[in-house]
Amino acid sequence: MGGRDGLSRRDFLRLAAGAGGVVAIAGCGQSAAQTGRGSQPAAGQPAPAAGQSGGAASSAPIKVGASISTTGSNARTGLYQQEAYLLWEKQINARGGLLGRPVQMIIRDDQSDPSTGQKLYEQLITDDKVDLILGPYSSGVTQAVATVAEKYRYPMLAAGASASDLWSRGDRKYLFGVYSIAESYFTGVVEIAQKEGYRTIAVVSEDTLFPKSTANGTVKLAQDKGLQVVVQEQYPQKVADVSSLIQKVKAANAEVLVGGSYLPDALLLTRQAKDLDYNPKLLAFSVGAAMPDFGESLGKDADYVFGPSMWEPELNTPGNQEFVRAYMEMFNREPDYHSAAGYSACQVLEAAVNAVGALDNQRIRDWLSSAEMETVLPGKYKVDANGMMIGHDAITVQWQGPNKVIVWPAKYAQGTYKLPTPAWSQRT
């Protein structure tokens, strides 16, 4: 694959890591376990922020709270987002802190469960008295947590969520998107399928908020491009066997299979498609296929698979190479787009606080609603009147051997896609 300035992806990452020496930082999450407790504010009222009326002395740390799915079905993906939060904490404190004060991340595990996440954000605001919050991972958890942010009027950047249902009601004033909405994820895949003359598509998804949003958006995109949707079906969360679903898709002769999925079900769908010798001309999955873990887990069986991505290491966005280098130095592994999205949210939050010059949640909310700025993500941070992201540019990647290649859109592409997908036995 062609990378930045002609470098391969592998060479680019090796150089990024080698520039500072890859060293895992022991105990990097220690501050997430440190908490403070106090009396609860009245329902509907935010806890007094440090630096405001009732706040602590200016030398006290600024507490930033979040829950992350570090166990449960989304644990592997959530970990990338948590690592980004911890990297930002380390970097901003090395720069002298926020508003001249140290930053303390308080991160709890929501176990990939919406109700647990909701309870944790209540605790973060009322017991830990955090000054600021950042979003959790997954649209389902974010949907639950957003009610808490609204209740206490805490602005929250949705660093790990993209289902448009989060903003479609128009009654949320404190939730702000970070990357493209789920319904648009497979725009590149559908355009490529149409260009190749494929006529039939199957769309399957996990029966939770984000995957269903992704699937519904893909069906509309496909129909608008003249493709026939021959199967649209959902499967349960934590599913262990999708063989009957694969058989149904195979019997329908779907030339394209799109999965609205997370990493575990993307791996399962791929493995069982191979087991049942179903070989669509184009195979694509959300979330999982864009993660380094996908290629590491499947080896040659990941070859030719497409996926939407919100970011890749080779992109020439402001500060991106420095972010990749710092991440690899701290965690001894390659970041994925969930890392970059979490880091981007931190960049925007930092800019908002500095622009306001105080821990004033209402003024921070107002700034977030109208700001435009570049981050490590492609495009820019810009939201509509409801807080939904409209400035970010999604991209499409394809696994080609051990590398992910950006193949769409043209302005970001670093290689050309390869189709049709060969038989499973012909992938080397």
C-alpha cells in the first residue's frame, strides 16, 4: 500500500514508533481509579465546578469523568477509546494542565451496559463532582448517558457513538457528535458496488442501536443506487452462531454482504461465511473490519474485506503523526479510529475550555454548538443545530494482505481496491 510520502503502512508505523522508542507506560490508568466524594447537588442542577461558585482552589485538579466499556461485548473496542483519554491526560499535564491546573481523568467500566453507564455518570457528577465529562463507547450506552448529561446540563462529546437517533429528536442541547453518523458509514462501499455493476446486496446487523442504524442507512443508500436488497435481517447481541443467516444470504445469491457489526460479530460472520463456503463478490463490516484486531485475528481470511473507517494512521491531518507516535510509545500498539475519535474529542474539549477561559458548562456548550476546528480526524469538527456531526469525512478501507488500504474517497485514497473477492482457498 502507498502510505504517507510513498511509505507503506507498515513502514510508516515502524518509523512513527521508532522516532521516540516504543515503551509501554506502566500504571497509565492509575488516575482513573482516584475519586472524590461529596454531597449531591439538587436534581437537575450541575455540581459546582472547580473555579466557579463553590469550587475548589485553583491548584486542585480539573476532574474529567467518563465511563468506558472495558469489559463486556464492546471491551476490545472501548479500550482503544480509554487509551486515547489517558494519552490526552498525560499530554495536557505535561503541557502544564488545563487553565493552569492539572487534569485528572476519572474513568469507570460500564461493562458495555447502558443502564450501568447511566448510573456511573450520575455518580461521576453527583459523588465525584467532576468538572467536565467525555462520552462513553457505543451508541447504546451514549443514548442512556445522554439523559444524565441533559439533566445536569453537562456538555458531552460523543466520542464513541454515531447513531443519528441520538440527535434526531432535536431536544438534546448538551450532546455533540465527533464523527460521521452511522447511516452514512457504507456510502463508499455502496458506491464501489454500484461502480462494479453488482446488483444484489444483503444487509445484516446486530439488534442494537448503532448496528441497526448502520443497516437501515445502508439499505437506503443501496436502494438509491439501484441495488436490490435481497436480505435484511438482525441477529441478537452476543450471538454465537450465524450459520443459518449465512445460509439464507447465500441462497439469495447476494453479491454484496454488509454487516452492521462490532468486532466480535464481524469475526464470527467472516469465519462462518468461510465455513459455509459463501463467497460474496464484496464483503464489508462496520467497526470490526477497520480495527487492527480484525487482521490480526483472521490472518489471510481478512484479505479483501472492506470496512468504513473514521480515521487511519497515514492521514495527513494536523498533528496526526505526532498522535500516532505518542500513542505507540505509551501503549506499544497501533491506534485505531476509536483511539483517534477519543483523542479528537479531547482536543475539542480542551479548545472549548481554553476559548471560554473557565469551567462554565453553559458557555462551553455554546462554544461547542457553533465552533469549527480541525483535529486528527479527517474533515473538521462542525455540528448542526441539534449537535449532530456534519463536518467529518468518513473513509473506506480494504484489507490487502497484512495492510488496510484507504480506497475511498479519492481525496484520501492511498491505493486502489481489489475486486471481485477470490474464493477463500485462493487467499494467500
